[in-house]
Amino acid sequence: MANPRIILHADMDAFYASIEQRDNPELKGKPVCVGGSSSRGVISAASYEARAFGIHSAMPSAQARQLCPHAIFLRGDMAKYARDSKRIFEIFRRFAPLVEGLSLDEAFLDLTGTERLLGPARTVAKNLRAAVRDEVGLAVSCGIAPVKMVAKIASDEAKPDGIAEVTAEGLRGFLDPLPVGRIWGVGPVAQGRLAQQGIYTIGDLARSDPKRLERTLGDWGSGVRRLARGQDVREVEPYREAVSMSEENTFGEDVADRRVMESAILSHAESVARRLRRSGLVARTVVLKLKLGRRVASGPRGFPLLTRRQTLREPTNDGDVIATAARSLLRRTELTEPIRLLGVGTTNLSEANPEQLSFLEDGKRKERRARLNESLDELTDRFGPGAVRRAGQSSVERAGLSFQIKRGEEPPE
């Protein structure tokens, strides 16, 4: 029998808030919330002092203020957080040949076969945590297990600032008492369906009849049962190709003015195009996303969502082309009420071929556009996002800060 894999999940503790407390001693020991500051802002990170009042990430900022009126609310600095994330991932890669970043503040490390060089997994976790603390001044919690899902759950159990290890023999004993909601993908709807069948814990799910689960959850039932039994065959994947790139924002107030929408479209299109160019990619399909301001159900998904897409005659990484397509989609969309969110995305990606000539537009014009984009990229790299804008482009405020690793987006030096 082959030896089990050894997967480590490293997760930074209250990442954005911890950085702010590290950089400002006056914030240490105080409830700190980082995220959108508008009336529709959401908490991106809360210090453990803030969490003691019931505040958590993704909570509306207005609700957080009610729970803790004396909390300190900060807009945040994504460039600073991204720079720290880059340093942390460089440390991660010193401890494992395979590192899969899930977001700016967490990653899977495959330690299988590294025991002779680096020692037992728990020793690796201790050394990794010490390196991050010494070099970056932040705490990281680590979970160790033979499979990815369990390693991630273990790191949650280890918080704050700890290590939790689950052996192959202890998998079921660790998983069985936990609620089914701890399994990836089992959200409130699935939990409700399982509860109707008397399934509340992961152990209940693992012992359930497969056919009964398929009737309850469809084809997904057999897969979620395998996860409940600790059977997760997913590998640590350091390089996953992007299938889409997008940018979006939630407006502070509902917007009905199409000029405001078109300005946001241009900002998002330029950002997406810059990331495509950095990644050496072009996109053939442009997607416009609009979320209406009228709530029809509870929860973050309780607003009607409209998506429109257009396939281009040829692939592009030019922000003007992407914006033109998205504005065309907007004009063809009948809106009878204001929107709260707007997003621009691209999909159907492929590698850019700089030597391929366009038959659909003047070659000299395309060359001028390429030189202009190159100059914009150089200015952005030097002075940061927003240093230079096209006419009609304005900055857009986001409801909160994302932990997502955005391919093609590098922090300014």
C-alpha cells in the first residue's frame, strides 16, 4: 500500500487586519475591521478583538458597527497586502516543491516525499510559521492531513496561531462529529435538504445510503459522500490556467445613470485588459454582469442578476475593444430599475500571438493601440493603479476587498 500524501494548508490569521495592527502599534489589542466603508460596504477582515463581538468577514459594515460601535474601520491598502502576500508565498515555496495558492492569504503545500530533507510535517509547519513570523511579522495557522479538504478544515481548527495534524488513521474520527456544512460546497440549501433526511454531521453523511443521497442531492451526492469519508483525490496544483478574468464593483447607492455605468465599464475593461496583457493572453468573449437593486430573497444572492455576453470577431487584450463590447451589451439590455453591482469579464482565453496580423482592422491603427497600451502598462507599473486614466474613466468603489489571487495583477514595488 502506498504511503498517504502529506498536505499542509497554511492560512494567515486575520490577514488584512493583522497587517494593519503590525504596521500601527496603536491598533494592537483593538477591534479592527478592514473593508468597504460605504453604506453597502462589507468586512473583508476582522481582528480577533473584533471577532469577539461577533464580527466576521463578509458581514455588512453597517451591521458590524452596530455590534461594536467603538471598532476601528479601515478602507485597507490592497497594494500593501499584495506585497506581503508575495513575500509569504516566497517563504511557502522554500518548504514545498508544490504550492497551490487559494487566495492572497492561504495555500496548500504538498509535503509528500520531503521528510528526509525537511523532517516530519509538524516540524515543517513549526519552521514555516517561525519563518513567516520572523520575516513578515504575521501569524499563520497550519493544518496537516492526507487530503486537501481535511487539511483546510484542520487549519480552521488550529486558529488562531496554531497547528493541527490529522493522520490517515484519524481521518474519520476527526471528521465524523463535524457539521455537514464544513464540507466544501455544502451550503445552506444542501444542509437543509440533508437535515430533512436526518443528516446533520459529516459522520451521518459518510454512513448514508448512496442512492438516498443521489435522490437528495442529485449526481453530486456520491461525490460529497466520498468527501465525508475522507476520500479527496484532488492534487495540489501549482499552476492552474485561468479560464476567465473579470472585475466588478458594488455601488454605494443604486445607479440608474447609464453614464455612470459606462464609466465603470471602462475602468473594469482597462483593468481586465491589463491583466490579460501581463499574462500573455487574449480573450474572445466579453461578459457584462449587472445586479439589480431590488432584493427578492434573503442573503447575498437575494438580488436579480443579469449577464450578457458577446463573442468578438477576433480575440483581444485591448481595454478599448473590451469596453466597446461591454457598452454595446449595456445598450442592448433593457433596465427598468437601478443596479447595485456592475462587472466586466472576459472568457474563452488563449495565448496571445504578437506576430498574428489582424484582417479586421487597420494594421497601423492596431500598432498604435499596442504602443499606447504598453505605455499605460509601464505607467501603471511605476506609479500604481489609477495613476493614469483614459478620458471618461473614473475610479470605482468596491464594497469590500477581495482575497482572490488575480492572475496578471502584480503589486507595485
